[in-house]
Amino acid sequence: MIRDLMKPAERLKAYADGSPIDRLPCVPIVGNIAARVIEEKVSSLRNNGRLLARAHVAAYKRFGYDGIRIFTDLYVQAEAMGAKVRCPSDETAYLEKPAVSNTDQIDAIRPIDTPKSGLFREHLDAMERTLEAVGKEVPVTGALTGPFTNASFLVGTENLVRLTLKRPRAVHRLCEVSLETSLRYAEAILKTGCTPSLTDPMSSSTLISPKQFREFVLPYLTRLVDYIHGQGKAVTLHICGKTHPVWESMADTGADCLSIDNDASLLAAKSKVGSRVRLMGNVPPAAVMLQGSPGDVRREARRCVSQAHDNPRGYIVASGCSLPTETPFANVDAMMDAVREIGYPVNEISPVDGNG
């Protein structure tokens, strides 16, 4: 078994500086699989900062990846603004009911005053505990839902998409109050010492057009990225699904790294925006990480490295999105082992046995 020669923080700094590293950075995006590492139910982590931190610290120590993201679900901000969230016993939480049922109530929605209570408090506590435990050796980020996606949780996705055509001013109102909440949560995350990690899945080109992205997503993400940059932190932006029509707009937000879903081509992303941003991705989380064999994972990791290792602004091997909760540990190990086997600099990437 090949062992790492560097700690993640050391590796990432050296990579950014152009200094020698032992391997490419690798981040299987661990979400609620962390609950499985400590043999707890998913729901037990959501409102328990101590347990959430223990799970993510344990998962990092178990697999040795290059970045921890404190995350349970996308609804932390929306729930505080009135959305109803259902938390099954041992599955990821989901939106049960938007904050308003009538679009005439949109003007009554307000941003949060301060993210110091309830679920915010628990997630911020988890960030602080995780930083205290392992923050000197691995970057720790806090998940932050983007304004457009948060807006969809306030009125419902179908309503929001319809409103972009019929009542654009209402959509801007929703995005504005969502941005204010995001900025206040970002400030709180930064005060813990963590960096916000942005996720805005509902702004995918699967749901809205590039023109709508430029009108309803780009201005708000740009202001959020500018704020985080103003605090001296780099920003990673993830948008699920089809994003190739908006890669240039995603780069226009000022994000330092784009997390590319497996629906897209890393080769195409490298050609389109690789001179502007670091790329991250994109081993399929369901078809390969969840359902495939360790050999399948190794092949996909090698495919990704072969396509993006020479990206001008750098590359992080990663899953295309958060790993499903039941992802086999052996498959996470296989991703990490593949990157260790390849090493760095990358020369020729050899195939692996299908039974590997």
C-alpha cells in the first residue's frame, strides 16, 4: 500500500506554489457517508455539532483525503427562513414545504438576523471542533447554499423557474434576501476559521437557460464570492448537472475552483475555462462510486487524471458530487489509492485490471 508523504494542507500549498508534491489533491466529496464511519444514523448528525464533527474527523482519518466539508443537506439557510424540512431517521433531509405557498407572500420573506441559533449553531460548532481536531493538517470548509438554490426552497423550484419568466422582479427579491442570509452565514463560517464552500445546484443549465443564469445567478454569486475573497479566502463553486453552457459565467463569478459534475467533460472544461480556474471532479458518484467495483473507481479516477492533470490552473481529483450515504468504503479507498499510485508529476497513466 502506498502511503502519503505529505499532509493535505502541505500538499495543497506546495501545489499552489508550483513546488514538488507526492500526488494530486483528491477529495471524494464526503457528506452523510461520514455517519457510516462512526456507525450513527444520518439524522443524529444534523442537529448535533459534536457528533457531526466527530463523524467528519473520523472519515478524514479513515480515508486520508485532502479537504473536509461540514455538510448534512442544502436546507440550513432556507429552514431558518421558514421552509419546512423533513428529516428521515437514516436518510438525508429533504424539503417538505417551501417557506411560502402563495407567491404573493414573497415580500414578507426576510433574511436571517444572525446565524447563532438552532441548526446554524450546531454546524458552526462542528466547524470549530473539526478545526481544533485536524485543522492544522487539512483544510476545513463549511457548506453554503447559493442564493438562487436557496430561493427555490423558499417558493418551490417549479414556481421559481416560472417566476423567472413571469415575475422577474420577484425572483430578484428572493435572490436578494437569500444573498443577505448567505452573506451573514458566510461571515459566521469565516469567524470559525473555516472557508465557505458554495453549492448552487438549482442554477444548473438543466433547469434554467444561460441567459437566466446571467440575470438571476451570476450577480448574486459574484457578490458572495467577492465578500469571501475580501476576507482573504479562496472559493470553490459546485453546480450539479449540466453546466457546460455556463462555465464562462461560473468563472465570471470570480470563483477560484469549479467543481464539475460527471454530466460534463473535464477535457471540454479545461479547454473552455482551464486558463481561468482550477478544476475539480468528476468521478460519477452514483454509477461508479456507489454501484461500481473498486476497479471501476480506479479506471474512472485515472480517466479524470488523464484528462485534467495538466489544467493550467490546477486540478483536484474528486467525485462529481457528494457521495451517496451507502457508498462502499472500499470504493473511497480505491479513489485515494488510484491517485497515490499515479503520483505526481503525471507521465503515462496505465490501465488497471478490471477486478482491481
